[in-house]
Amino acid sequence: MCEARIQGEAVEGQDRPAKARKMRKGLEPIWKALFFCFWHSDKAHVQAELAERLAALLPLMSAEGALLYFKVFAKTMQREWFGIDKLRLDKFMMLVRKFMHQLFVHLQEGGWDSETTASYCAFLSEEVFLMSDREPSAGFSLHLADIAITELCAACNDAGPVPRDALEALLEPFCIAAARTKRPALLARLQDGVFGELLQIGSTGALANLDMRTVAARLFDLGAEPEVKARNREVLYALSKLFQRAETKRQKKLAGLPTPVAAGPAGQGVSTPVSAPGAAARLTESQRKKQVKFQMKNNLYFEKGGPVPPAEVRTPPTAKPKGSALKKTSSVASRPKSPRMASVELPKRKAKAALFF
């Protein structure tokens, strides 16, 4: 009985890929029908409701069913995207955005399972971003690069930060696509829509566990591969340097923050600022000069018609009288010559002779 059970499980394991292919072939015509159903949907509220219903099915399915459902959806969008006219493009972009949102909700509800996350990331890398180089239109990939980080933050901000391992797995398809894509448009969109968005948001909210040094090292390693093109290598190295600088700036900012307020002896809060050891010694001369603070009480301001400033006060050029104000009746005397220039006689300008024709 035990041997029969083991043999049955082995046969079932061998038939599982065949069953998945059969289910995928059966789901492809269904998704084509759903595509044209959404194509003919009119009115904004009807389109939004239909897109929400189609995307909301993803978290309700099992792990294998949800993966298959998303794969067939993505391949249908990739195949039909070239034929979408500009009047219907907005609603299909909304549909893709809602699917990405529900995908991150599904992964978050599943506890960011490593195998499930790796399956989605491998599909996006191999069959979406890299496959777009051989497709007639890369619009679907460009749109995914635009909304991925935004929807990740929108879906997971309330549930807490994404684990570090899951974040690295989610960013891996974009890193590989930036290293291997042959489309300049996709490379530019990845640079701005994914990595630029990460640099702008920083390690906050859902991205609180983002290690920018790890991202910088991964981009640098991909750029150092010999098969990477020169254009991609230049972008990868530039992004790696930006992430390295951002992490260094964040560490310096954290080192200069004050500690939380602690309770004093009488119950009053006492704040003790934290300073890095030897921070003052590491400041350069230019940094010390930049730390000068200006206050309005130290600035002199003279109103027009007010008392004459003392002679030892150096007034700005705009406070000096000009033109007809330089008369003997003026209350402000002209600026006296310095002792060094008193004995020096300046040469007089020669008057130009007038020419008459």
C-alpha cells in the first residue's frame, strides 16, 4: 500500500506540469472573451467596477490558481496591447493598475511566501520584460514599470513594511531587465519609473526595509557582466552610484537626529541630542563656514529719512545717495578718501574733440 501511494504521488507530480498547460490553454480563450468584454464596456463607473471585479478574483484563488490567472491575463494584455486605440487605452491602463495592486495584496496576505513571490518575479522577468524585446509593442512593459513601485506602496503601506527578502525578490526582475533589455525606451522607463521612484520615496512606509546598499551592489554586479551593452552598463553604474549616495546621506541624517524624549526626575521630558563620536573633528573648514547662522537682530537696517548712521558703520551701496542728492544740503556726507589714496591725484579724462562734417 505504501509503495502504491508513493508511485501514485510520483505520477501525479509528473502530470502536474501537463495539467497546468492544459488549464492555461483552457483559460486563454476565456481571458480573450474577458478582454473584449472590457473593450465594449462604456461609462467610467462601469469600467471601474468591472476592472475591480476582475482584479479582486486574484486574492480569492489558491496560490497555483492565482498564478495561472495572472499569467494568462498578462500574456493576453501583452498580445493585444498593440491593437488598443488611444480612446480605450486609459481604461486598460486602469485595469493593469488594479491587477498589480491586487497582486501585491495577494502576496502580502500570503505572508510573502518566498516560492510564490519567486514564481511571479520569474514570470515578469522572463515572459514580460525580456519578452517585450521580441514583441511588436512594449507598451505593456512600459506601463508596468511606471506603476509597480507606486502600487506596491499603496497596497502595503497600511499592512506594514515589506520584508527585506521579498523586496529584493520584487526588484530583481527590474534589475535584470535594465541589464539585458535592448529597448532604449524600456531602459529609460525603468530608470525613471522604478529606480527613480525608489530614490524619491526612500526607506519609508512599505519600503522601510529597503537596503539601498544591497540594491547598489546588485546593479553594479549586473553592470560588470561582460554581455551587458555599453548603454545599459552606463545606466546601471550611474544608478548604483545614486543609491550609494542616498544610503550614505540617510545614515548621516540618522546619526544627527536627537534621541526620543526621556522622562526627567520631575516627570518632565528631557531631550538629549545624539551626536556621532568625533563628528565635530571630522568637519572640514568649508563645512564650519557653512554652519554660520544669521539672525535679523544682528542686521542693521536704516530707513529713508531716518537718522544718519555713524561713520564707522559700513552701509550697503543702495543706502548711499546718488545723483541730485549729492548736494551741500544733503545730510549724508560723501565718502571720505582713505589716507592711502589722499595724496594720489587721478589723471583727468581728456574731452573728446567734436567732429563736424
